[in-house]
Amino acid sequence: MFTDLLRAMLLIAAALLGVSGIGKLYAPRGAMGALAAQGLPAGRGVARTIGLVEVLVGTAAIVTLSPWAVGALALVYAGFAAFVWRAARRGTSCGCLGERDTTARRGHALLDLVAAVGAVILAISEPHPTVDLLGDQPLSGVPFVALIATGAVLAHTWLAAEVTS
């Protein structure tokens, strides 16, 4: 039961990561500003590369739930937790949502940290591919996929409200 809940949480986190990456690919200016505010390389190519990594890692985690993909998800979220925490302490943007300038908040860093810890736990637990997980669900997994999508939308909405308040 716990691992099923953890898998669902990680699928939501992976979907959120992918959506965030698409935002950076489409409109990298917010990420560029956030990187520059932290004294890191901040070119358009760097911001878009981060976005591409987010899309690839999120997609790999969703499609496979394999230990390597979930481990990569853990690394990405741990890095973001540190970045967002530092940005929140400085009162600068996190650059997570693409073009919008979004002030980083500690709640966002905490969300990233929870996702990283959950991913570590799942990566070292028994593998359970997404296809098998969906096969165990009623109605061929359609309600489960709808729940994951709803969770990702709600997390994105909360994040957008959190970082702009």
C-alpha cells in the first residue's frame, strides 16, 4: 500500500517536472534570470538544456518507474531543492515556470525535497514498471492516470500560487 502511494506521488512529481521542463524549453527567460541571480551560467542554451533534462527525466520516470529513472528523478529534485532553498533565502526567482518571474519560497523547496526523498525510497525498493502498475488498476488504469494528471495539475497550480505570493 505504501509503495503504491509512493509510486503515485512520484508519477505526479515526474509529470510536474516534465511540464516545468516544457516551460523552460518554450520560454527560458525565467530560468535564465534565476540562474544569473545565483551566479550560475545563465545562457539561453543552459536554461533550455535544464528544461530538456527535466522533460527526459520526467518522461523516463513516468514510462518506466525503473530504479535508474527514479534515481535520476531523485537527483534532479534534490538539486532543485538546494537551488530553490538558496533562492528563497536570497529572495530571488526560482525560474521554474518558464517566462514568469516567480519568487522562490521555502514551501517549494520542501516539496522538491519530499519528491527527492520519495524517489530515493522508491529507487531502492522493488521495481514495479508503470505498465504493470496500470495493469493492476481497475478499468485498465484510466482512473489512475486521471488521478495522476489531476495531481500534477493541482501541484502545478499550488506551486504557481506559492511562488507568486
